[in-house]
Amino acid sequence: MDRKEFIEKSLRLGVLTGIIGGSVFLIKRNKIDFTCSVDGVCKSCSLFTGCDLDKAKQSRNDERKKDSKQTNRREFIQKGMRLTLGASLAGVAGFAALKVSADDYVWQLDPFKCVYCGRCADYCVVTPSAVKCVHAFDLCGYCDLCGGYLKPDANARSTAAENQLCPTAAIKRKFVEDPYFEYEIDEELCIGCAKCVEGCTSFGNGSLHLQVRHDLCVNCNECSIARVCPADAFERVPASQPYKIKGDFTNKDDNNKPA
């Protein structure tokens, strides 16, 4: 059994344990208390007849004595739930940490080479694609007329679906102050089609660009997108520095080249 398979099995076991523990907790939590309340009204009277109030009170006192000598059952179950949940989360964290080590290499897209061909959405083995649009806010002009958000032939500068360039409405437009608007990416909706990237690069500052999200990428030995990328924009980068986020208007590597 290899390391990845071992971690996956441990993760499944941890999640299953958490579910079982949670079910036990809910059953115990919703169990009816048939002892009398402090004001002397028996809680079971609404469900059963023939209740002896004095015996019920004596039973309650006996239960209190037992509770003082042993650990409260509900508290025990709650603690068990926390432990099982902690074990599950630890399994998830361990899987993510051991998926790649700092010495490994992962796939990444160079945004300065990208030609927004749309193949990232079609060829990734993950569905939807592990390539997502990200936004470099320090480059954004916060434009009202955003080329990455609005269709070129939009009939209005609004959030109406017919005016949005993104086919899945993954970009959220939010008013800041006149005439500025902020744009955020909902990565769960993003499919990596690069239509917004093309629009932003063609008519704006290029703040919208694509990146491989490593919480989604399975890090194939041979990336299926890299094989068909017309710009050869995919490359292997150290796992310790897995992203190539735009932070300037120019490629910094070009600045280091001799004139």
C-alpha cells in the first residue's frame, strides 16, 4: 500500500468515525428526560398516566447523587465528538500536507504566456477544471466598464445575465463608490474558460488571470492541459512556491534580461 492510499483510507475511517459519533450524540441529545422538573411538575405526565410524583422526586434525587460520582454522559459524548472531529480534520490536513512535499514540483500556468485559448476548461482531468481565474487587485482599475465582466455588445452596464461575459456568472460585481466597482471571483463557479482573462487583458490592465489551484489539482505526471497548450504556458514549479500571481504590469523575468 503506497502513502497516498494509506492516507485516503485513514481519512475515510476518520470521517466515518465522526459520523457515527455525531449520530450517537444526536440520539442522546434528543432523548426525553422523564424525571421531574424543579417546580414539581412531572415532564412525563403529558405522555404517561399513573405517575407517582413522590417516587419521581426520589428517583430524581438518586440520579443527582449518581451524577456527582460519575462523569456526565452527555459531556462524555460531546468530548468524544470533538475528538473524532479533530481526528477527521487532522486526516484531511495530513492528506493535504503529504500530497506533495516541499521538495516536489507541481504544475502551474505562467500568466504572461497564457493566450486564453480556453483549453484549460476542456482538457483538465478534474471536472470542473482545477485551473481557476484569480484577481490581482493591485492591478485592477475598478472600472465601471470592465472588459472582463461585460460582453463587448452589452446593452447596459449592469449585473443582468445577458450582459455578463462569464458563462457561469462566476464574477461578482460590487459597487464601491462612483465610478468604481470591485470584481470578485467565485471559484466554485469558475470553469477556467479564460473569457474574462481575454477581455481584461484586451481592454484593461490584465488583473484577471488563470492559475492552477493546488487544493483541486491532482498533480498528474503529465498534465493533460500542458500537452495541448498552444503557448507552452504550463511548467513545473517548486511546491514551496506553487503560484505565479501577477503583481506587476510586466514580466519580472524580462526586467532581468540584458538589453
